[in-house]
Amino acid sequence: MRADRLMSLLLLLQTRGRMTAAELAEELEVSVRTIHRDVESLSTAGIPIYADRGPLGGFRLMEGYRTRLTGLTGAEAGSLFLAGLPAAAADLGLGAELTTAQLKLQAALPTELGERAKRIQERFHLDATAWFREADAVPYLAQVAEAVWGQRVLRAHYRRWRGEVCRDLRPLGIVLKGGIWYLVALVAGGAGAASEDAVRTYRVSRFIALDSTEEPFERPTGFDLAAYWEESSQRLEAMHRQGTAILRVSPRALRLLPMQFGAVGRQAVETSGPPDADGWVRVEMPVESQPVAVSDLLRLGTEAEVLGPPELRDALTRAVGVLARRYGVS
């Protein structure tokens, strides 16, 4: 651990130039006293570090000195794929590796490329968390990631909407979607000759307990995590869309559809009919189950009217009647 910190300190001075003990301590999350001890250790080892006194002082390397100890470890190299998602790297337990890997990469780059990399880092930031929603607590994420990497079976206690279950999972990969972490795992089939192992998706925040085992497993030949996720996402969306609502909407509601319903709302706007005498237009939009559709469409308030199908219009009528009675409207 101390060797990694000494390397990080050296690379910080090489890539950033003069830094104070307080700045180094903040970067490396140690005390100022520890920084002074580390600098003394590096100097004793022959690294030409100088201390400039005064208000503008700090530690710096001798002009022209560059270390060549910039090789990446396996964990550091893997963490670079998360370079645009520092929070995700931290969740996975790779925060320190990512920082060290970036420092090593900067130290190895020619000056002009290093400056360009720094400008990109200063000007672009990726935030994977959805708006108006706190990130899920994922205390088992690092443990899950370790099992994925080591190809070891996980014994999981999982909470789902129908109750709690216990499963032995063979973890194949992790996906971050809309700020939510998912585990893709192979699950053994049930009893009977016809049963087969199946790939399933689990929301990491719903693990109640997780035990790592030393039991290894073989990944299915040819399994493609990205392809599985794409196919699974499309299947989930198709399953949720159980009908089509026919609406008459005001100009304001037409502007709201893409914001409230995403892609299906945008498509409804693009295929909308001509405005009537009041400026309202007819649109068709895929919806989920009737209870979900009623809840979603009520968000449009008085800016929309459900024309069909009849059962959906009747469900909206009943819901509006309940609201009217609740608020004392006769």
C-alpha cells in the first residue's frame, strides 16, 4: 500500500509540477506528516525531489527528471475503461486504481498529448445517475465485481416483488443502466430433465445477503454481455407495452409527451394528425398495463382526452370520478 502511495506521489509531481504538502495530502488522502515522511523516503532512494520554501513553495522534481516506472497493473488497466465514470469506478472498488492508472498514463504521454488529455478531463464529465433520484445503495457491488472477475459462484439472498429467494449465481457481467447497477448471471435450472440453466438479470441493490464461494465455473461459450443486454432490454420493453392509447391532446400536452414518455412520446408527436378547430391533435401511443397507463395518462391532466380503446377510457373515467368525489366535486 505504501509503495503504491510513493509511486502516486512521484507521478503527481511529474505530471503536475510543484505541489504543496497539503495538496499532496489531499490528493492521496493522508496527513501532511505522512507526505513529509514519504518525500524523505523518496529522496533517500535517490529521487531528486526538492523543497521550495516560502508562500509559493512546495515539492518539485529536478528539472528534466522523468520516471519510467509507468507500467500499468492489471487492475489499473481494467479501471481505465471507467475513466469517464469516476463514481462508478469507486462503487466497483476501483477508485484508487483508476487514479493511479490515470497518473501513470499522463506520465507516459508526450507533453503535447498530456496537455490535450488534461483539457479533455477538464471539459467533459459523464454522470450516469438519473435526474431527481438518489443512487441506489449497493453495499455488495464490489463483492459482486470480484466474483465476476474471478469467475466464482455467489450464494445470494435476493429480494424481488413476489418475495425473497436464495440462489446460487454464476456471475457473467455487470451493467450500469440509468444509474442502476445490474448483475447478469447464470442460474441453474430446477428439478427435472427438461430444465436448463438460464441467464437472468438481478438489481444489485436488492441483494439482502451475499456469500462469496471458492467454487469456480466456466462461462458459456460465446456469451456476449452487450448483445444479451440489448436483446433483454428490447424484450422487456416489448413485454411492458401491452396496448395502444388513442389520445386527443392540446398543443401544450403535445410538447409534454416527449418529456414525460420518452421515445414513445416523441414517436407519437411525429405521427400526430392535423390540428382540429381548437388546435388539438390526435395521437396514438403505446402504453403499459391498464393500471400503469391510467396513472401515466392522468399526469397530462386536462390537457388530454383518451378516445380509446374503450376499456382504457372507461378506466380513466372511473379514476377521474374517484378523484372528483374525493375532492367534493359533484
